[in-house]
Amino acid sequence: MAQDIVVLGIFAADTAYRAERMPAVGETVAGRDFALNAGGKGSNQAVAAARAGGSVALLTKIGRDTFAALADETWDEAGVTFAGTRVADAPTGAAFIFVDDATGDNAIIVTPGAAGTISPADVEGWGETIRGARVLVTQLEQPLAAAHRALAVARESGVRTILNPAPATELDDAMLALCDVITPNGIEAAQLTGIAVDGPESAGEAARALVARGAGAAVVTLGAEGAVLHDGTETRHVAGRIAGEVVDTTGAGDAFNGTLALALSEGWDLSRALDFANAAGALSVTRPGAAPSMPHRAEITALLG
Ligand code: RIB
């Protein structure tokens, strides 16, 4: 059975440390708390889309190890179909997450493991899954060439494309032209355009620059301030939502992107979809962890009132 939403990306086991501050090199700092959570931007986005009510396939590579078991458990629980590949000669991805105990802000080191070997040929092999979807979403934690190929396969078959350019890297105009929607956060938008993003106005400027280079629409996310959209005709600020105290911001962007994909797969217009995605992001920061923090559809609609 085909899934409406297909996500290309990585799974990572997040080893999350809550502490007052990051240690300096050579220093040891006592932590407040530790958790092992499911993470990886692609997997988080797939979980977010599934919890919000979507039928979702995830294209990735994982190993045959303890962290792969965490991946399977996470996808089973969320109802995500794993449509990728298991390999015996590489580990499943893993990430170090520092969570600032006072603010909930995070700093991350991620290693994709087996997913770091995803190639354009792998993507070709997964072509049927992509062609059967309504929306494809990908990020840049797996090799850039694989993301590029997935966007191209989707575009050739009329599947709507979302690129979440995280972590940001240089993108050529040919790749931008394959994106129906590109969704950098403020830092990524600045890295991609050279425009310092410090609020809705500069976010709009960066969004317009990305559309001028070929993207169909650009959405610059601004955390609690919401998101700024330029769709080629007009620039609009969709205000953020508040769902409670910020506990942990890890995965907020993934909650946003996964639920944006879900909303677009249901045919919503971008402004309504962004309000829904903002609400999902706002809920996710009130809970610890990445995948575990993804909200269910009923919670999102309740917040929207
Ligand atoms: O976006 C948050 C995610 O980034 C974490 O779950 C971590 O695994 C990294 O991929």
C-alpha cells in the first residue's frame, strides 16, 4: 500500500544530557539528567507526520544493532512504515544532545552511521515508494546527492517536495528549483542567503532571496515567533503559538516539518498548514526529547481552538 507522505532522512539514537552548561574541552561538568531517546531529523519528521494522522513511509538506512531496535520500536509505536534498508556493516546513527537546564535550548553532534552511505542509487531503488506519495520531505543529515535525487524523482512524478535544509550547506540553484517549499530556520536561512535573520522582516527578505533562486516557496521558521512565508507573490508572517513552558527545544523543527508535510498531503493552503505546524512545534518544546515530544493531532487541533 502506498503512503501519502514519504520522508528521506536519518534515524539517530539521541543520548540527551541536561546540564547547566556545556563543558569546555578538558573539563567535566556534572549533568542534571540523562535520557536515551529516538531522534534523527528524518525519523522525527516521520513520527510527527504519523502522530498527526498521516500515512508515512521512511526511507533511511540503519544497522543491525541495539539502536536499530530503538528505531523499530519507535516506528511501530507511531505507525511509520520503514521502507529503507538494514545493513550489517555499519552502525545505526547516534547523536549527542546537550540540553541547557535553564532554557531548554540544545546543542547537537550527530553521526548518521549507516544513513551516511545513502546514495542516489539507493534513492532510485526506493523510487516506487516516492512515486506513490503525495508529499516528499527530506533534510540534509544524509548525503546531499541523495536528497537531490529524491527531490528530482518526486518532482518527475508530480509529488510535492519539501526540503528542510538542516544542517545547512551550500545548495545550487538546480536543487532549489526542485523544492516546492524550502523550510530553513533563521540560522540556516542566513547561512543559505548571507542575510542576517533576526526577526520577521529579515526572515521575509531571506525567503524572497530563496524564491528568487528557484524555490517555489520559502518558509523561514523563527521558533516562538512563528514562521515567515514567501510564496512567489506575497510575504506573510504566520504568528507562533504558545503551548506552555519551554522544557526542551530538541525536535521542534521536526515537529514543524512533519506536520507541514501532513497538512500539505491533505491539500491545505500554506498559511493554514503553517499555523498547524507552528502549533505542533509549540507543543513539542513543552516535553523532553525529540521523537517522544511529537504531538498527536487532537492536541494540535485543541491548541488551535
Ligand atoms: O532535529 C533534532 C534532531 O537532530 C535530533 O533528534 C538529533 O538526532 C539530530 O538529528
